[in-house]
Amino acid sequence: MAILKAFKGIRPPQEIVKALASRPYDVLNSKEARIEAQGNDMSLLHITKPEIDLPESMDEHDDQVYAKAKSNFEKFQKNGWLVEDEKECLYIYAQTMDGRTQYGLVGSAGVDDYMNGIIKKHELTRPDKEEDRMKHVRASDANIEPVFFTYPAVKEIDEIVARVVKTQKADYDFVADDGFGHHFWAIKDDATIKSLIDLFAKVPYTYVADGHHRTAAAALVGNEKKKNNPKHNGTEEYNYFLAVHFPGNQLSIIDYNRVVKDLNNLNPEQLLEKLKLVFDIEEKGSEIYKPNKLHNFSMYLEGKWYSMTAKKGNYNDSDPIGVLDVTILSKLILESLLGIKDLRTDKRIDFVGGIRGLGELKKRVDSGEMKVAFALYPVSMQQLFDIADTGNIMPPKTTWFEPKLRSGLVIHKLS
């Protein structure tokens, strides 16, 4: 059963939270981070992307970068920009986008849960990216940024969360520059904390929704500390890491689309003729067409949009991986027709999160940068659960969650 633990969060004072909180480290590059943090000494990016305070010529994985993360974290605490709560708490973190709000429960997840498969994942991680975040966790001795988990909804947990939100004033309540609302409550009542922890202990599994590399790094560093401590007794804070848990029925996955640089020596007419063998195709003209159901795709080619529905017999609805539209697209088009075998390494393909809209696909093709674009119907939460439960791994770039968690609302120290 899943572990949820209260902890003494390290948080910014209310009056500076909007200035301090930042987007996650992995949604912007170093150049973008420099621009975003310019003129704002309190931006958490000075800790999560510390290379912005060093010469641009320096490799972002240089040891000096991680040392800078450590010194900046210490400076933020010394300046009173990050202050530790007096007692162990749980927290509620809510996000509002397009008039819809989702409520997450913030607490420490168990390193052992990750090692034992209680925390389930649906994506592969890259060792180099894991090591980057591990170095960052080691240097700061903290989980500076949370990971994004989901779990099958529990009515009693939802009711407690709703009661706290209704009866307690939010510690933080602001709209970030991207237009998304962020709301945060510290739960300090011991009885409420105990009830939530007891209820959560009945949750059989939790699932990594977003942040697979951060999750792996946090758990591996915790396990590393355990092995290196001859006096380890299981109560140490490094046995846990920072996570926000959202009930699955409050989340939705956004489409994750593809653009390709060339047609693999085919001309547009030849590509269409080959596609007609495995898809029912309907030309939609110049107006953007968005897929409207599972196994329906849209393609933008030579200034025209097409609806493409995979013909039965070309996919397997009883296979948790085979049923995915990313699998169908990869097998029937990317691999067999366009010669793209490895989505992780092939430079001819790029991926566009649905939050950018399908107009972004049109723009990149019309500019001549790309030759063709494909839009997919989004994966469902049930599909994510099914894949993780069966021990399968989704193809790369399958899920896109929005809004992203804002970093800096609470930090978890490992000692």
C-alpha cells in the first residue's frame, strides 16, 4: 500500500511566492531560464537552473553548476526567501486552467515504494538525465521540485480536501504569468493529517504522471543514502521524497503530436496512396482538423488537413500498447513509410505538446522546416493506468499534462 508522509516544508513567505515560484527545470532551456529570471534574484530558477548565474560558455552539467545550486539554496534560506515550517504538515496544491481546478495532496512518497513497484511508471528514463537530477539532489540535499503523481480517486480523501479548501484560507493564491492559477493550503491539524495518511495507506498503487526522471533521481539518491548510512533505521527523511498526488478523475491528458522533416523519398501523392491502404482518409481543406476519437488522426500536408481513421485489422484493441494511437502511428506511418525507427534518437522527427495548439503544426510545416504533421487523439487516464498495471512502457512522447506543477511552493529537505 502507498506511503504518504507529512514533513516540514520549506516555503516562501506569502508576499514573494509569485516572484519565487517558477516553471519546472525541464520545460525551458538555459537561455530561456536566463531571460525568465532576469532582474529577479528570488526566482527559483537560480536553484533549479543554476547555470544562469555562471558564464554561458560553461557546460550545464559541470560540477560548478551543482555547487551553485547548493550555495543559492543556502542563500535563499539565509535571506528568508525560503522558511521551514515549524511542524510536519501535509499540503493541498490546486491548479486552475480554463476554468477547471484540480486538487492535489502534497506529501512525502516512499523511496521503498518506488523500489518495490508500489509507485508505477509508464515511461523509460535516460541514465544521463537521471544522473543530472541525482547530482542536483545530492548537492542541495533536498527535493527542490515535486514530482507529479496520480492515483485512483478515494471519495473520503476528496471530501477531506474539499473541507479544508472550504474552511481554511489559502496560504498562496495567485495567477502566474502564463494565466494558470495556483492555490496552496498547509494542513497543520494533526487529526486531519492522520486521517489522510490512514486513508492513503489503503491506496494500492500510485502512478508517475509527469516527472519520471525527477522521481527516479529522488528515489535513487534516497536509496543511496540508505546504503551509505551504517546507522540507518528507516526513520530518516531521505527515505521519502516530494510528490503531489492528484486523483485520476480530476486529470486529463493533452495530445502530444508529431512533425517530420521529410517524406523519406516519397512525394505527397505517393504518401497518400500508401496511407489509403491502412487508413480511411478524408480531405478537410485548409481549416484545422482535430482528431475526434480514438484511432482517428489528422495530417497536415502541402497546405491541406486530412482526417485519417485506421482501418480495423491494423491495430490490436486488446493489447494495452497496441491500442495506443502513438503505436498505430509509429507502426503504420513513421516506421513503415517514413523510415523512422527510433523516436528517441531520430533527428528527422520532433514532438509538439497539444498545449501549443494545432496551429503550431501548420506553422512548422508552412515555414518549410517540416514536411508533414500528425495530430493524435489524447491518451486516457485509464489507458495510462492499464499500461502501468501490466508493466508495459508507453512509446516516447505519449502523454502531456497541463498545467505543469509550479516549483518553489514547497521544498522537502533530506536531512
